[in-house]
Amino acid sequence: MRPVALFVALAGVLASVALVRGIFDPDYFWHLATGNLILDTGTIPRTDPFSFTWYGEPWIPDQWLAEVAIAAGVRTIGEGPMLVIFGIIAALGPGLVAAAALRAGANPLRMMGAATLVTAALLPQVTIRPQVASFAFVGALLFLLIEARPETRRRLWLIPLLMLAWANAHGFFVVGLGIGLVYLVATLIGRTPMREHRALVFAIAAVSVAATMVTPSGPGGLVYALSFGDPGDLGAARIVEWQSPNFHNLEFIGFAGVLGAMFLVGLRNTRGWLAFVAAAGALLGLLAVRAIGVGAVMIMPMLLIRAHVSAQEPLPKGARQRQALDLVTALVMAVILIGAAATRGPVSVDPRRAPTATTAILREVMPDARVLAAYDWGGYVINELHATGGRVFVDGRMHKYQPQLLADYLSIVNAEPGWQNLLDRYDPDALILYPSMLLSKGAATANGWCQAYRDDIEVLFLRDCSDVAP
């Protein structure tokens, strides 16, 4: 199988699954709201515009480039086609690694097996979200490094440009810096084909680090990205995607397969810098569900490329024509998928993952409400009410909030001793909660809150229900 044919297959699977699943990630909504705010104002916010607990305090969207792309795409072509596009973007990660591996002499059957496992690991995370771009960025970086040869060394200057875009799109750019550091050390000790050009590799690494600081946050963005996943962080300790995967959950069977292949096949197959990169990818995925996609792509080269990678053979006669045909095939596939998504109609929001009913009520009776919503729902409330003046207590921008604020949120929704005083101090107008939260089970009404709406998914409490239709 040729690389583009494999990419077409991977993209078709990932895009189709993304389209069928629809919008399921709660963080999508605050990413969309941020992108729309930047498009509408023409500026990147420097202070928080979305909450009433941190309003006006310092905040710079570190994923602004991806958020603008998401908002512009949704405005222009809609959520259905954007789901397809993000499926195609996700496929670039394993697709680019497979292309480099094939050119380095990888076995095509082994390549298909590795690509299948990696794609299965990516499936649960493919949706409209900035982190999907990191799958493609990791694949592109590995492609450039695996392909690096003295005769093609000028291509390595693409890496600083790649890192510049990555640093403005998603915080996992620090993973790219780590991969670059591994390659640099391997080159300095003479273990890569670029060993005779150590000075060039060092210069490209230095420029790449500098490029990651060309963001609205400046050098502080690098420090901010490195702070993610702090095991002492209260929010990270409470959020599933920042925790280790539970392999009893079938959602992680793909990543389990990648890890199994790494130990059964990869350890006998590959040494050197790719082995270090694979080990780091495995560690990342084991530490946090959020990093599984990136980790799987980092492991993939180890499954395919032997310790000694020979120089590429020149393209055989007619290869350029075949490559052009492959490209046309890929473009046709993309057009068909996007067209199918466009004719599918609007993408509905799963009511189990967003407070659609309670937010609709607030939009009618109190569109500028100060809302204490369940953490996962804060982004949806932002997207629905920010334009009319609504603000939230907390939302999915976990690392923006002070740990004490997150602790206070947990104390309130769990009706812990002293929660009434905390709630009075923050003084929200409305509470949007899960029925399972202790605050929803009588504590709120016993302390003067009126239940304006309840179903099996969401509950709305107000100070006064007189404006809500019975």
C-alpha cells in the first residue's frame, strides 16, 4: 500500500467516526466562543472575559490560532464539515509517519498493522478540538527528522516554522521540543545521519525554541505549557482526561494494543533516538488520557523502522506521476466526505453532555446571569450566554483558575460544611447542576434557592422562580 492510499483509508475512518459521534467534547464550546470573540473584536484577549470569578484578570488564549480556525470554519462551512476536516487532520499524524517509514524500508504489512493500532488509539479523541492538531504536528515533525539526510538538510529549516504554528495552536508543542532535544543529543553523539552537520542541527533546535516564544504570551507561554498536568493540581486530580487511562474501559483498547506492539515488536526492532521518543510517548499516554493520541503517534516509528536506516533510494521513473495521482485521490476523498457532512444537516448537541434545557430557560429569563454551572458545562454556558452578558463561575480552562477557586467550587457543589457562606460570597444568580450532585439533593432548596427546572440530566436553581413559566 502506498502512503497516500493508507492516508486516504485512515482519514476516511477517522473523519467518518468523528461525524457519526458529533459534538461530544464539552471544551469545544469555550474554544468556539474564544475563536468567535477574537474574530469579532480583531484582538486576542489579555484578560478573562468569560467568568465572574476571574473577570478582568490576566488571561491569554494559548490556543488562539486553532480556536480562530475552528470558529471561522464553523461560521463558513458548519460543524459537520469541520468534524470531517478534523478527522482528516488527525490522520495526518500516522499518515506522515507511515510515509517516512516506507521510504526508510518498512515492511508494508507491518505498516498497515501499526497504522491500524494507532488509528484505534486516536478514535476516542477525534473531534473539533485544538489538541487534534497536535497529532498532525507530531507526525510532521517525526517525518522531517526521520527523512533528514545531509543532501536534504535544508528541509530541516521547516521545523522552526512548524514549531511556530504549533506553539500558537496547542500546548503540546512542548512535546515537539522534547522530541527535538532527543534528536539533537543523538546527533551530537553521532547516532543520526546528520552527525556531520551537528552545528546545523543545533542552530535549528535553537531557532525552534525561539519560535515557540513568538506567541501572545511570549516566553511565559513556554513556562505555562510546561505547567500542565502538575500532579499537585487540584483540577488535574479531578478531571478524567488528566488521569491515567483505565484499561478496563474499551475506549483505551487501541492504546493498549499500541503499547503491546511496542514491547513485543518495537524493542527488537529499533534502537537509538526513535526508541527514546517511543518510550516518552508511552509514558505520556500512561500518565494522562489527554496525551494518548500524541503518545501513540510517537510510538509508531518504533514499530516500523529498524535501527539502521539507509539513505533513501531516488524516486523511480513514473513515481512523481503516481504521487500526483495519489494526491488527487486524497483530495477527491476529502471533497466527498466534506460534501456528505454538509448535506447531513446541523450537528445536534448531545443533551447528556450539555445543559441545553436549563441554558435555554436562562436565555429567556436572565440572559446576563452569573452562573455557577457544573465544571464540564461551563464552556457551553459561555458559548450560549456570553454575548448577552452571562458569566460563569468556572469552566474547562482549568489552569487559568486559582486552586482555591476550584476548591471552593468543589466545596459548594458537594455541600461541604461552610458551603452556604462560600456561595453567598461569590453571589451567583443561577445554579446549573447535575441531579447527582449533593447540592441538587435538597441542600440548595433548603437554603432558599428555587428549583426552576429538573430532569434526569440537569437541574436549574434560581434565587427567584417567578419569571419562569410553570
